[in-house]
Amino acid sequence: MSERPYPQVVGDWIEMMSVLCLARLIAVRLGLALLLVGLSAPAMAHKGHKKEQPAAAQVVHPGAAPAPPAATQTHSGHNQVNGMMADAEMDRSEMPFFVRLLDWFGRLHPAIVHFPIAFFPAALFTAIVGRRRPAFAAPVQFLVVAGGIFAPIAAAAGWIAGLSAEPDQVLTYHRWLGVALGIAGAGLGVWAWKRPWEDRGTGMIAALTLMTAAIAAQGFLGAAVTHGMEHLMF
């Protein structure tokens, strides 16, 4: 068996080290995000206590008109978000710097989330078209890797943003689907970085198709948290 040329051995070693560095970077970011979430949860919880105290002090008078029904449940997510923002504004001056930093990072979720939303569907399009038009295939690896970097960051920011929200089933679905998308996106990024010659293969296209469909469902849930489940009613 002939030995591989020295330049090829060096190239393989450099590629392996690059993959390990990327995997370590993603793992460190995920670990830091989970650590920040764990540390910020007790501090964020105090805002919920302050919100509950005025509600407990309300007194219902016998002759008073009944409270309006929860007809606004359709917009409960919208009210939740408004309440979260109001609480954050009221308590911001009393927050420690670290908690304020986490709160600010959570507010970046609506901006950061647009990157994986754009990168993965664009990667799917270029991967499919690139099978017939090689000029379209060049950006596939970049789009998948970039989406893999931003997906876990967006998931961590979204999790922190929802810490002060009231328990809600739609928010729970949105949160855990976001975690799954962050992990899956990071995995796709490592795959595209390690095996760029497979970025137009059947496996990558199938994975990007599932990723794009999950992103669409996640976008619906995110809008439902903000505007209610009937936000797309015609």
C-alpha cells in the first residue's frame, strides 16, 4: 500500500483540527448559554413576584360587574410580551449588571433569529439548484456553517427572553423546538464544515428540507406567542 503524499497528510491534519476547533467553539457557546440561563433564572424570577402582588391585592365587591371574560386569550401572548417589556423597564434600574446584560441579550432574540431563518432555506435552495448549475453550489457550505453558528445563539437568546414570561403551552413548544433547532443547526454546520463535498448530496438536502420546515413551524409559534394563535386568520 503506497503512502499518502506529505501535503495531503498535512491538509487532512489541518482539516481535522479545523473541525475540532469549530466543534469546540459550538460546545463552548452552548455551555455558556446554558450556564447564563441557569444563573439568570433566580434573578429573573423576582420580576414575576412583583407582578403577582398587585393582582393578589384586588378585592371583588358584591355589586361589581363581572370581569370581562378571557376573550382576549387569543392575544394573551401579545399581552405577555408587553408585560415582560414593562416589567423589564420598571426593574432595569434595580437589576445587577450581570442580570441586566442577560436581559439585554434576550432582547436581541428577534434580531438574531433572522440569521438562521435566512441561511438554512437559502442553503437548501442553492444546494438543489447547484446540482445542475455548479455556480450556485459555492455558497452552500458558508450558508450552512453560518446558520449553524447563529442557530444556538438565537435559541439561547430566546430562552433568556422567555424567563420572565408566564407559563404558556405555546411558549413551551416554541422554546423546546428552538432548542432542537439550535442543536440540529450546529450539527449541520459541523457536517458542512467537515464534509464540504457532501453539501449537495441527498442527505444534506433532506436535512436542510426538514430544517426549513421546522423553521417555518417555529416562526408560526413565535408569532403566536406575540400575536395569538389566530394571527394568520384570513
